Amino acid sequence: MKNKITALLFLLAACQEAEIPLYNGGNNVQFVKNLARDSTTVAFLLAPGQVEIDSVFIVKTTGLGYPEETPYKISVDRQFTTAIEGTHFQLPGKTTFKPNAMRDTTSVKFYRTPDMKTNSFRLVLRLEGNEFFRVGQGEYLYKVFVVHDKIARPAWWTESVSSTYLGTYSDLKYQKFIDVTGIADLTGASASEIRVRSLQLKYWLEEYKIANGEPFRENNGDEMKVPISG
């Protein structure tokens, strides 16, 4: 998180120092939200089984728009981007405003890669002017994405969930929970749903023990246990 905030501050400074034209009316193009409030985290952990994620964002024009479909330009800011194009992400092939449209919804495609298990990668997009559009306000010219596949204790796995349903948290148990249930996020889930998902893991552990003659173990060698009864 600290590195993410630092990157945002650097980018804000770059916006202020770069020789870019500021908003002055007419057909300008910019992101809907400013840089300080519009950073998107793409976590593959929350998308079990998916190898690609399309992250959607909106671009707008502050002018009146054009009566015909009109292209605008998005580029990768290489100075602040650590993700690799073609490996970790792919930009949209075409970015245009529909006739008379003031906004366009587009997306970046992110690819799940093994190195995301241990590293977070940053993609910084920048809007550029072209023959149809000038760039808008400096703080609205950048869009930041952080993509990873790291595992960590989720906020929904509270002490109450540990004591009543799933037992002591471990990264391995969380990964096995995702593998067995196909679900990574139980934010806002009812007690009954948490119970059902916890029982799925409990039954899997019991079946594993029967099939293998020994329990499924945590990384420290202890038997993985789920305390819920049922």
C-alpha cells in the first residue's frame, strides 16, 4: 500500500510538472475520476479459475462531442508501469467515442501469470491528445491499476469466523477453501452461507483423510482442521 501511495504522489507531481496543456474548454478528453481517487486493484485471487480479467473504466470528453465515431488515444506511461504489455495486460485495440457521445466505456485485459503470486504489478495509463481532442485537466489524465494474485487473510475471515466456522487462518487453508468451494470472497455473506461453505471444506478434509490414510496438513505439519459441526 505504501508503494502504491508513493506512486500516486509521483504521478501527481509529474502531472503538475509536465508540459501538457490544461483544460481550457472545447473538445478535451480525460478520465472521469482524478488520479488520487481512481486507483483500481485487480486481484486474481478473487476470481477462482479465471485466467483473464477485463477491468472496465470510463473516459469522457468535456466538449460537445462529434456527430461521427471519433478516436481518442490511450498510451502506457512506461516510467511508472511495471506490468509487461502482452504478458500481464493488453490494451484495447480501438478506443472511440460513439457519434455524439460524451463518454466511452472501455477496458484493459489482465492475464493471470505465475509471478503474480509473489509480486504486484502496476499499470499506468495516460490519455494523449490527437487531431480530435486536447487533453483535459492534468490530474484527470492518468489511470492506475495494480494487479496481483497474492493470497492474504481477507477481511471477512474474522475472529468469529475462525472460532465458529473455519478455525485458525492460514494461507494454505484459504487457498484450499477457494479450491474446494470455488469462492474467495464471502463479504456480506449470511451466516448460513458461511456455514455451508465451511462444511464443504470440512467434508473435503474428511474425505481426503479417508482416501489417503492420513490428514491433510498445514505447512507446519499440523492437521488442517475446521471446527464447525455438521
